[in-house]
Amino acid sequence: MSKNYLFIIPNLKTGGAELSTITLINKLISFDSKIKIHILTCNKNGELRKKINQNVKIINLPHKSLKYCIFHISKYIRSYKPKVVFSIIFHCNIVTLISIYLSGHRCLKLISERQSTKVSLNEYNFLIRGIVKKIAFFSYFFADKIITVSDGIRDELISIFPVLENKILTINNGFNLLEINKNSKKIIDNKIFKKAISENKKILISCGRLVEEKDYFTLINSISILKNKLNFHLFILGEGPLREEIEEFIYKKNLNDYITLIGNVSNPYKYFSNADLFILSSKKEGLPGVLIQAILCGAQVISTNCRFGPSEILKNGKYGNLVKVEDPKDLAKGILGQINNPKQYDINEIIRNYDIDNIFLKYKKLLIN
């Protein structure tokens, strides 16, 4: 029986969905030396390439957009003859399933939904949204299993496509605890960070792409409220298209002495482990891995109560304050409250729910058994 596995990932840039999939790939290939794994991707570069096991073959597709690669993917499936094809993210899932159908190859078809399906559909204009929804339904009907990373995403997907309920199951993202623990102990050499530590400032950390859905503007407005109530410094890890706009907003708010944009970092865990509080200010999520990673590094965490994931991870506020979305006053109140009254959480429960060793046992039933 074939032990060829094919994963289709739109790009290998830094991102939660991509990183958690690579963690799964690395676990799978280390489980059985006879397994062969190939990755098809549209991006020739990407920071995550160096995190992939060297025995995994990465194939670059000829176009930057997956929708132009259907026939290339289909042809590759026919020649490689994988036992399992696994894809992530809404638009990639549709392209993958169409490609498998056109290839005529019989295999196990697994797709992973990483964010709200409604949000994914709303990214298309009104005129074609209905068409995309129908294409998605018929494509997803062709899948053998649809994996969602949180119960919230699962429930919403069932509400959109009720007939697919028996195909849909939730498996949380898994994280490499040994890697996180090792990297969390490394030394930070950033001068501004060291200065803030030496001045006994409270260290606030946020991490994610500088994009609209992460809503750093609400976070910055909350910092403006806090600047006369707390001795602190906020460090934002990540890059993105809104960097200049965010920098300008910080300058206009006269917060340059309170906020530093660090940019992309290869090891965010050493920052998380030194944080007095990790802050997630998103408008929407799927299952925000940074919240889990921050907790695993021993940080206190606070999040907006956005759809989906934060309330599941934080047990409806038991493990960290949940605040209103796009509400800087509530966020500021939540930050101050948790700094003064830290939460207690069961680290063993977090490990049980998100350790890649435990998560892999669930995937093993699908991918191998």
C-alpha cells in the first residue's frame, strides 16, 4: 500500500495555520521512516521552510495564486499517486478537491477549515458569493473528512452546510512542547526590551501579522488609556501590510515611548516567557495558536472574545480575561485587571488539549489507520 502523502499549503510564510500544519507534517514523517511526504505550495520563499523536516520534498507551483494551478495539481496527483491528500484554508480546500476530482485518482481526501466559513465567503463580492458557496458545497461534499480546529468553526460550518455534518470533526492544532520550552529559555538581545526590563516596566506582548483582522488600532487606543495608569512597554511581534499605517498611528497618539514594533522574529517564545501579559486584540480568529503558545511559555493572557477560539482556549474567561471586540476601554480595563489580579490556569489541561503528541493520536486514526 502506498505511503505517499501530499499536503497542499498556499504559502510557507509565517502564520498559525501553516505552522501547525508543518508541526503535524514533521510528526507524521518521524513516526514512520517509510512515509514519503510532498508539499505543494505557491510561494518559493517563506520563513517556515527551514522548520520543515529535511526529508519532506517541497514543490513550487508555477503560479502565485492556487486558482491558476488546478491542472498542475491534478497532474501531480496522477503521477505521485498519494494515499492521502491534505489541504488547509477555505480557497485552497476548494482548489484541492477540484484537482483531485479531475485527476481521477482515488485517495483519502482530508481538508482543514482554519477560520470562519462565513468570513471566507464574505471575502468575495456579493455578485459571486452565492456561486462560490455552491462550488464550496459540492467540493466539500467530495471530501472524506472535514477537520475544523475549533468547535465554533465546526458548529458554524454545519449551520451553513447541514448535510455535511457527519463528515465534520474537530481536532485542535498541536504544538511541539519540547521546542517551545527550549526556545522560551533563550536570551533576548533587543536593547529596548532589555531597557524596559531594567526599568521594572510591565512587559506587554502581542504577536501576529500586521493586518486589519488583528486590530492593532484598538490595542494602541487601549495603550493610550493606560499610559498614565501603568508603568509598561508594549512589544508587537510580526510584519504585514499595515506596518506604516500602524507606525503613523502610534506617532499621532504620542506613544513611541510605550510601543515598539519588533517585526518578524524566528523565536517568539523567548518573548512570551518574559511577558507579564500577552494580548490578543483580534476581530476574528480560528483557533489562535499564539494564545496557547503564550500560556505554554508561562505568560498571563488576555483576548478579545472574537469568533472563534479564544473562549474555548481560555475556558470562557477562567484562564484569561475576555473583552469586547473593537472596544479599547474594555481592553484597557481587562489589561489592568489581569496585571493586578493574575489568573490561575491548569497547565496540564492545556498540554493535554494541545500537545502535538496527543493531537497526533487523533490524526493517526485518519492518516495512518
